[in-house]
Amino acid sequence: MSEVARQLKELVWGSKTNPGLSDPIFGRWTQGFVFSEAEGSALEQFEGGPCAVIAPVQAFLLKKLLFASEKPSWRDCREDERKDLLCHTLCDILQAACFNTSGPYCLAECELRGKETVAKSDRPTAGGECSCPRGHSSSALATQDHLSFETFHSLIRRMSFKSFPELKDAICEQYSMWANKFGVLLFLYSVILTKGIENIKNEIEDSAEPLIDPVYGYGSQSLINLLLTGHAVSNVWDGDKECSGMKLLGIHKQSTVGFLTLMESLSYCKVGSYLKSPKFPIWIVGSETHLTVLFAKDMALVPPETPSEQARRIFQAYDPEDNGFIPDTLLKHVMKALDLVSDPECVRVMKNKLDPEGLGIILLGPFLQEFFPEQNSNVPESFTVYHYNGLKQSNFNEKVMYVEGTAVVMGFGDPLLQTDDTPVKRCLQTKWPSI
């Protein structure tokens, strides 16, 4: 096994992987990017686990399909169109993960026999089709089907590309690799190699924690964040936080597609605005064990950040434990960060006004009401949403299709009193409390 393959295996599966557990979990992850026959642009997931890669890829694919395509009917995708969509989507994710914007970019391949590899394939034909491995597709693919965990990793090799155009050409040329048995894992390894193994270790909160749980097979939050943002940080809040002398890394800028989780509704975590309010109305939705995608076509759902929202985000950056208040000694820093008048006299006056009882704390609510009175929401009162669940067995008649629904944002009432409670709805309520 090469040194690169050994480092990949330890980072993804752990340094003490139990051989008795690794092969079954590995088997659940060995699938390619396969499109549903019932929904032209929807990827299928065969077993639990690889949603940590498949769902983000699906989200970015939808972003390109809905907002960068001129197709009149977005749900009607021909085979050549979805191949093109997938290849461009994989390029976008790799580009975001590249530690140095000028490259190099890397792809992982599984070398089967000498010069024969799963990765090698003919260049696209004049019609844009990508063919199977040259001259030995049947033998190569048959060999693939029987690779064990250890054998697969002993055959991993790295290919490097100096420029992004070279990477794009290689990804298109090797479309058959992404669609075949190890496509999802090879793409994950490509993202890791492009980012750099040491760079990922520096971002993960606990570098001993593998990206894929070796017992249950689910992807870690670091893996999800790596695919979504290009950074393998372990947390979902905005910015970095100090906790007991430790620096805990978070999300540093608005994401392209978002992330919502049931764990927030259960008070296990707090998703920051950079993930909760992405550039496009597409969100990864996390339950306890699975990732799906919720999306809409209405850009009004992701309006620019309002002054009030910016103030809330900055205030909460000084409230790392999400208490809803900060010590009054930090008021001047918050005011300065928001470009408010923050000379000592003004700060003193505001302290007295916001903390008339002299408790030594500044509450978030009164602070926002003082400087940024509540503004009218620009979110539509109702909008069409679509939900994607890649697991075949979770879809009607085991046909992976987008489920269409209508969301209504209530202007009144307590959403907790609603009776039609579902996990997806509880996730959405972390962004729109009265949805």
C-alpha cells in the first residue's frame, strides 16, 4: 500500500479500523454516482452512509441545473445533459476544496492491473459521450466488483493536474469512473487529496476522529462541511469560538448551498447564518442518521443579509455559548464591529439604557430593538419547495423522485402548537420558526 493510500485510509476510516467491521461498512460506500430512471437529475443512494457525499453533490448539481442552465424544463434531463451536469458539479466542489486557488488539483484512481486502471478511459466522442475503460471494460469492471477494503486501498493512486482546465478535461474523460462501483469513494478521496491531508487534519477539531464512522458508516460533520464549503471544520456556527482556552473553528463565509439539521431543533447545536442563509435556496437537511436535500427556485428565499441579521450574527459571535446576552464589557466591541458610534461616553450611555438594573449584561433582544428595530421580512408568505431523498427504499415505489410541496410562513401563532409535526418541518423551523 502506498503512503498516500495509507494516509487516506487512516483519515477517512481511522487508524485502528476493525477488519471485521470495515468490509461491511465499506460495502455500503462502494457505489457510483447513478441517476434515477424516474427523475433525470436525481442521484440514487443504494444503502445508508454515502449520503454524506451524494447529498452535497446533488445539492450543487441542482444549483447548476436551476440557476446556471437555460433549460426550459429543469426536470427533463437527457443522458448527455446529466453527464455534463455531474462532471461540472464535481469540478466545482474540487475547485472549492483546493487549498491554493492556483492548484494543483488531484484525482484518486484505483489501479487494477499494471497499466489498466479504473480511471483510464477514452476521450469523449464527437457526440460528447464518455466511454468505458479502453479495451478492457468488462474485465476491469468485473475485477472491481470483488475488491475488498484492503485490496481497494492497496490499489489507490494519485493523479495531479496543474490547472483547472486540465482537471475539467480529466473529469469528463473519466466519467465512467464516477459512475462505476467506487465512484463515490474515489471522488471523496479526490477532494481530500486536492485539499491536502495535512490541511484537513489542521481543520478537524479531533484529528483522531475518522471522516467516516467505522462502526455505523455515517459521514462526520467535518466531511459534510468539506463537501459543502471546502473546509473540514467540525462545527456549524459562524466564525471561530474560544472555549476553555481552545479555539474551535467554524464557518467563515456564506456558503453556496446551506445546511439545516434536526439536531438544532433538539438543542444539540446552533447552525450559523452562513450555512442557514446560503447564496442559493438549496439546503442539505440532516436527520439523526441521514442527509436529504430541500430546495426551491425562488431566490427571494435567500435575500441579502439585512442590518438586523448582521447585528444578530455579530452579537452572537461574542456570545459563544448562545446565552442570549453578553457581558457589558463587550458592548463596545460589538458596537465597533457594527460601525456604530463607540466612543467611551456613548458606550456608557448605552450600557445604562440597555442594563438599567446594573446586572452587568446586555441582552440580545433589547440591543437589536435599540439599534436595529425589527424589519419586515422579505420572505414570501408561501412558496413551492422540493425534497430529495436519495435512498430508493425511502421513495414511493422505490423510485427516487423529487417530492413537491407548498410551504406557508405563518405571520402569527406558536408553531409548536401545530399538529402536523415532521422531522423535515422541525428542521425548517430552525430557519423559519412559523413555517
